[in-house]
Amino acid sequence: MTEPAPALTLFSADLLSKWGFNDGCEPDDWLDYCDANGIDHAALDFPLAALVRAHLAPALDQAVMLIDVETSHNPIRAEQVDGVDVTQAWADRAPAPVLTPEAVDVPMDDVLRLALASAGLATPPRYTPPLAAP
């Protein structure tokens, strides 16, 4: 039996929180994928906003207006859901609507393709391991 291809899960509820999407940090699954494939993740920006726009937003059953937020926290959020402002839900000051589906899985190969496209690269930068002990 073959293992499923590695994937990154994007949860729709993360669009409604200041702390969503790992509080804006690169997910461990991405870092693990890069390490396992010898990719220097420090040389690539994690393409969160592009992933949300390309994979999560089109899958949602609701009409969601996205906004980019310049912050050290979650940088992409829902501003409106079905025409209703949801910005007060970002910090739990108002109830958040339920978005469906709950999540989408994005194959890591697609994540890498978006990261490379964002960086203008055709091939991933490679990690050079430390020198071996004599």
C-alpha cells in the first residue's frame, strides 16, 4: 500500500481569527516537507495568501471577501462572509460564522509550486547540510 502524498491542511475557521493559520508562522508540515526533500525553506517565503486564494477560498460554500493584513499574526483573513462584516470575530469580540467546508488539503507539490512562483524560481533552493565529522 502506498502512502498518500504529503499535504497541507488549510482550515476555513482560520480566516476568522487573528491567530489563524498558525498565527502567521510557517506550518511544521511545510518545514518537515522541505527538510525531507533537501529544500532550503529559509530561502523561500511560505505562500500562505496565495494558497488561501487558490485553494481554500474557491472551495468555500460561502461568499468570502478576503483581506491582507500587515501584521505579525495571521496575514490573510475574511473581512466579509456573505456580505456581513466579520472583522469583530477576529479577536473573539463577536460570534464567527461557520464556514464550510471545514478544511481543504493542498498537496505539498502545489505548495512548493506556489512558493517557487512567488520567488520567481524554477527549481527549489537546496539545503547544504553541515560538514560531516571526520
